[in-house]
Amino acid sequence: MPIVVNLDVMLARRKMRSRELAERIGITEQNVSLLKSGKVRGVRFDTLARICAALGCQPGDILEYVPGEEATADEDERGAAD
């Protein structure tokens, strides 16, 4: 996936734990963990806005586009040999 989630970096910069962020924005600690690992297919704009408000940052501080990682989920599942 060409979108990289840098939530762990922002948490470290703000010296905040995942648990504290989860409590501040009203989602589970497990969901914060999934976001940090990039194992989600999407994030709601209202959730992203709450994260940015809690961390005092912009969406671009959390999400990054990395060219060259263009493989789709379908290619990952069936392999590049098809």
C-alpha cells in the first residue's frame, strides 16, 4: 500500500501513549494499535480530525504517500505471477 501511517512517530514526538490517545479521541486501544500498524483499509475523517486535535498536528503528519509501493491488495493475495 503506498499510504504509510506515521501515527507511532507522532505519538513519540508528543510523548503520548496509545492508551491516552484512545481515551482522548474515544476509540479503543486496539483500534489505535491497528492504525499505528497500518493494518486498516481506511480511517474516517472525523476520527482523523480527533487524532490531529489530540496530537496538535496535521493529517499529513500522520499519513504519507510513498511512491513505488503500488501493489494492490488483489495482487498481494494472488501473487504477481498471474
